[in-house]
Amino acid sequence: MTLPLNPAMAATFPPPVMEARRWIQGLSFPADRPLLNLSQAAPVEPPPPGLREALAEAALSDSQAHLYGPVLGMPALREELASQWSRAYGGRIEAAQVAITQGCNQAFCAIMATLAAAGDEVILPTPWYFNHKMWLDMQGVTAVPLPTGPTLRPDAERAAALVTPRTRAIVLVTPNNPGGVEYPAATLAAFRDLARSRGLALILDETYRDFDSRTGAPHPLFADPEWDGVLVHLYSFSKAYRLTGHRVGAVVASAERLAQVEKFLDTVAICPSQLGQIGALWGMRNLAHWVAGERDEILARRTAMVGGFAALPGWTLLGCGAYFAYVTHPFAEASDRLAQRLVHEAGVLMLPGTMFRPEGADEGGRELRIAFANVDTARIADLFARLAQVAD
């Protein structure tokens, strides 16, 4: 007997990072030329010692750390994020407008569950973050691609032409995954105005905000006294504090919207990880200087990437920032085949642009995403040496 399968789930493509991992199963790489795994955007080191000590102390001494907590998250963490975001963005955010989630992906899913149902539409700039596309596909929500051209920056006027009576939201990610591009403040304001004029939600995913190369607030959206009537902000603690395994994210939205989010979270996870929240709160209160150092290191790696591609014939750097470089390659074969060949010939694992584009889109075959935050500047130099040796 074959059990039934949700058709929308069956039609959704497999997780791209898991697919890429299968390309290296059973392979071995010499010690003097180890695999450069540039496929997934995740810190490869554990949190700093002070944060680990805080987690250990809570695990040993705080009985509440092992029990259910509030569905929308620990009050102290919600208050801390509201306070810090209010200062950073020059606006007013209340703790009641913050919810803590099991990672930023869950934050996206929870918000989308309150906004869009099967048959509705959501606008996603392309190249898109594949997990966003996967969730919409599984829910029967149509992801409407918004091409960004060679700049990888979306245009609000072009998006306006895609809005239909079924459109429920526009999703922006900045600094961008996969493109690495930092969206200008004027671009975000234009999308805010478009969303407000059409009665849509503007979903702004700032998972990588801690590694933005600009100083000061990257946008003025929270300075708008009526921001919560249009804006939904998403964040992840995973990258800034190396808490990927603890799964801690956040949603900033109207209190009324979060009352709906609570229904989703209660049926999916009951509450966020208590230990993860304790770590995130400790990090917010104690690691500002350390995070600034992490940012400096990422920016140094970004500089190395820009210089390396400038000197590598045939390759074009379309975007570079936060954790990512997004490039076009000079080879005749499509990127999905090239990415697998690079594993064997160069010992390099990257994701092809076909994973970030609509099926059949020609651009994806020419593109690769490189998660350069996973390697230091010495390994980046090694990367370019290896790529220079790959033959067409």
C-alpha cells in the first residue's frame, strides 16, 4: 500500500544544501588540499567561550531552561531586541511587537502562514533564497519572480507591474542571500511605499544585518511611526553569535499580527529553545565588541573576494557582501553540472545558480553562489588558485 502524499509537497524541489552534500559523499580529499566547502552559509566555529559558559551555567543551574517557555519567546529577550533595534534604527519598537522563533526560516514560515493561503501570490526577487521558494510551493502559494538584472537590486516600479488582486506580500533580503548585495535605503523606502499603497506586507529579512559594510542604520523603515501597518522584519541570531545549532530567530511586526503568529508557533514548536534564547540574550548584552570584530573579519574576506575575481579571467562578480559572492562563470557547461565537476577537479563545493532561479531560467546556468564567510583569507587565496587551474 502506498500512503497518500501532499501533491504540493511532492512537487517542491529537494533541499539544495542537502543535495550538494550528496555530491561529496564517499569522496576523500588529501590533507594538503582539503575540500573548500562554500555551499552553506553557516559559521564553522562554536560561539565564543563566554557565551558557551553562559549556556553551560544555565543548563546546570537554571531549571526553567529545560521547561516550556512562552510561545512568543522569553520576555527579557523580546525587550532587549526591541530596545536595541529602536536605538539602531531610530524608531520605536515595543516588546509586544517582537516574537522569538526557532530560527529565521521558521519566522518566515510563521509570518507567511498568517498572510497567504493556497492560490495567493508573493513576489520574490530573483535570484531568490531557495527556502523561501520551497515554503511557498509547499503551501500552494505562487512565488512570482521579480528579475533584478545584472545589479541584483530589485526595482519597486518593476515590482508594481507584477501586483495582482492575489498578491499578499513582497519579500526582500538584505544584505542579500544569495547575491550578497546591500539594498540602498531608497530602494527599501520605495518598496515600503509600494506595499502600503497596495495593501501588501513588506517582508524584510535582515539575517545578515550584523555584517553590512555600511555604518549607521541601513534603512529608515522603523522611523516611520506607522511602520507596523506594512513592515514585517525578520532576523536570525545564528550568524552573529554562532548559534546555528540552537535555532533562534525573531519576527518584528504588529502585536495583532503576532497574535496570529502565536497560533502557528504553538502548533509547530510550542516555544523557542530556552537555552538558545539564553545564549542570544547573553550575546546581545555582552558581545557587541566581539560581533564588531566578526564583522571586520567578514569585510576583510569580502575584500579578498573582490580582488580575487578582478584578477580571475572570464569570471564576473555580480554581487559580494555579508556571507556571499554571486558570480558568473566562463565555462560552456551549465552551473549545475559545473558545480559537481569542481568538487572532483578543484576540491571546491559551491551551489549553482540553478538553485536560486525559476526552473528553466537561462541565467542560473551561468551563475554560482560562493559562501565565502566559511573560509579565511588564506583559503580564499587557495580558492582562486584552484579555480584558475580548472579547464573549460
